[in-house]
Amino acid sequence: MAKIATTVYEQIRTAILTGELSNSERLVEEDLAVSMGISRTPVREALRRLAAEGLVDVSPNRGARVAEWDVHDLREIFDLRSILESHACELATPRASAAEIEFLENVCLEMEELAQTELSSETRLPALAARNRIFHGKIIEMSNSTRLGLLIETLIHVPIVMQTYKVYSPEALQRSLHHHREIVNAMKAGDEVWASSVMRAHVLAAREEILGQPDPA
Amino acid sequence: MAKIATTVYEQIRTAILTGELSNSERLVEEDLAVSMGISRTPVREALRRLAAEGLVDVSPNRGARVAEWDVHDLREIFDLRSILESHACELATPRASAAEIEFLENVCLEMEELAQTELSSETRLPALAARNRIFHGKIIEMSNSTRLGLLIETLIHVPIVMQTYKVYSPEALQRSLHHHREIVNAMKAGDEVWASSVMRAHVLAAREEILGQPDPA
DNA sequence: ACGTTAAATTTTGTATACAAATAGAGCAGC
DNA sequence: GCTGCTCTATTTGTATACAAAATTTAACGT
């Protein structure tokens, strides 16, 4: 239990990601501090870190609020993700080991099985979202570019907030799973153009799926 | 003179960028604080911000050091810049106004004139580097994507450190200026594929120019 | 001499105290 | 009733104090 600042950073972060802290809600340092039984100092540090990641907005002398995003922001984010994640695929493909391919195939399988079960969406959706993050994260890791990973990480926070609420249509879910399979197949074939193209399409399709639906608020 | 933290942030930042603080030098909070006549608190905040931008590395309980980069890091950075700046060109081209094109042409002209003068490289290089940053920054601004701008900004710090020391070969300089001209011409023609392709080549050429030369340390 | 361990010093992390700035309530004037 | 002001109360920004951790120094034994 090393650093308090890190702990409170994670707490506030998950509070935002789960929607516990609603959009553009004001984050008063002292309130957060007393509610966690600590002093303002680590809270302040955590808020600045969250600001650097784009999860909160801070104005000088006026404090921090939970960041909010409009449709234009989401378009930007998904466009950039489509470019960067496709690049990750391009880099990962020639480096992919048999074990890594197998790992990705396993994630695919798990997601396909989850998709077939008749679980309520309350339990199924988070499980799918978690696997999805693992799949994308693994490919980024395989790309062996730390900066690329950092860049994508900063972009991914906002979509994660949405994923908790968003219910994908059955067709979109199927398409998404097929994309994953196709990406792995392309990587197995050593075809980085194929792999990166599917990844690009995959993220752009997700963009339309999310921007097409009405706001859940 | 609002916030001390911002002032000290900028001071440390330029100290790193000008090479005044050498590579992997340790940054002790108290030392920096007394040398600027302030307390540790704003210094600490500044260091965390610099860490978020990748200019310093901080380890828990072990403080901050000036970040250092190897050849692999530089490759990563230039590869990503080539992708993102080319994307900026793609977005900017259909949006470019006549005034913006003219502005870019002016920057081209100034750089061409500077290149012809027989000034010592000590004065000429910073002037060229400044214009270069203006040129690229303008195109990013024209892309109208704040997130794209932020992403590129985080990548650009390290190359800026190099630009201060690096002496370009005359041929590389000429090629660079021709690239700039060609980019503007492509934008004027409304051809975003052309424009983004030249930009991609432009950044990749810069990568080879920098990675090809031996280390100045 | 060398390496290992133990104190001493330095340095980071957190808490508290105070100053400066902002936001909000209440009131005057129109 | 609405606008603009002043004064109060929050809230942020900075300084200082203290505790925990790490680094350095010194001593000790083999």
C-alpha cells in the first residue's frame, strides 16, 4: 500500500469510468479528501494526473470537473484510434509469435462463447468489454512500441466510459467478433496490410455503432 | 503572474529543451525550489506535469530525472509523427482557406530566404527551427482536431531537444524546404492524398537525417 | 581489502496552515 | 422583476512541518 496519491487516483478514475461521478460534476479537493480520510495533497496530485489523461478538466483557481465529450470529440477519438491501432497491427504482425497468436485466438473463443450464452446483458457486457480490452491491449503490446501504447491509452479512456452503458446490437457484436477473428487470421498469415486494414475497419465500425445510437442520458 | 507552478514548469521545461539540464540528471525538488526562491509544492507539481509529457521520468519515492531517449525511442517517435502529421495534412487540406495557404507560403518564403543567407549556423538554425515549428503547428491547427494536436504535442518534445544541436546537411535542408513547398501546393490543389503523402515522406526523411548522424554527446 | 550491515543524512510523500482568488448570497438601485 | 454591487464564505494555490522511505556514509567482521 505504497502511495496514497496512486490509490485515490485509481478510486476517482474508476468512479468516473463507472459513471459514479456524473458528467461535468465538480471535484472539490477538500470534499474528496475528507470522504477518503486523507489530506488534500494526494487528492490534488491525483486530479492533476487525471487532467493529463483528459478525464477531468482543471481551470486555474477554479478547480477540477469531470470532463465531458461531445459527438465531435468522439469522432476525433475513434478516427485517431483507427489510425493508431491499425498501425499497432502493422507492427505486431511480423513480430507475432505462435504463442501470442494462440493467446489471441483464445480470447476470440472466449468472446464467442460469451456472445452465445443467454446471460443478462448486465453480466455479459462487462465480461465482453474486458475481453475486448485484453484483445486490443495484447496487440498493442505485441507492437513493441511503448509510445504508441501510451498514445492509444490516452485516447481510450473516453470510449471505456461509454462501453459500460452502451448496448451493442446483435449484428454489431457479431461483426466485431468476426473482425477479431479476421485480424488474428491475417496476422497468422503474416499479412500486415490485411491485418491493419481489418483493424482500421473494426474501429471505424465501432465509431458508427456508438455515434449512431442516441445518447443514454 | 498567476501561478508559480506554471512558471517553474516552463523554466524547467526550457532548461531541458536547451540542454541546460543534461540527460538523466537528477531533479531534486528542494534544490530546484531554493534555486528559484519558492517552496517544494509548485516544483513538485511542475515535475509531475513534465513527467506526463515524457520529459522527465519519476520513480516512486526516488524522485525525478531528466528523461533520456535511445535510437529506438527516436524511431518510434518519428514513425508516429509521420503518421499523425500526415493525417493532420489530410484533414487540413479540404478545410484550408486562401488566407491560411498564403500564411504557409509566407513561412516557406521566409525559410527559403534564411537558407540562402550566409549567417552563422548559430543564428540561422534556431530561426529555421522556429519557422519549421510554425509551419507544422499551423497545419495541425488547420486540421481542427484538438486531440490530434495534443497527441502530436506529446511526441514533439524530444525532437525539439535535438533540433537545437543538430546541424542539417545542405541537401537535407533543401529537400526539407521543397517538401514544405510541395505540401502547400498539394493543399492549394485540394489534393489531400498528395499533401499527406508528402508530409509523411517529409517526417520520415527527417528521421533518417537525424538517426543517420552520430550522437553529438 | 572486500563485502555486509547499521547508523546518519538526504529526499520524497503526506498533513496542516495560511494567503490569494473565486463564487455565491444578500442588498441597493433602477 | 432584474441588474449590478459589496461582503462573506468556499475553494484553490503556496508554504511549512513532519513522517516514511531511500541513499549515503561509516563501521565492523571476515
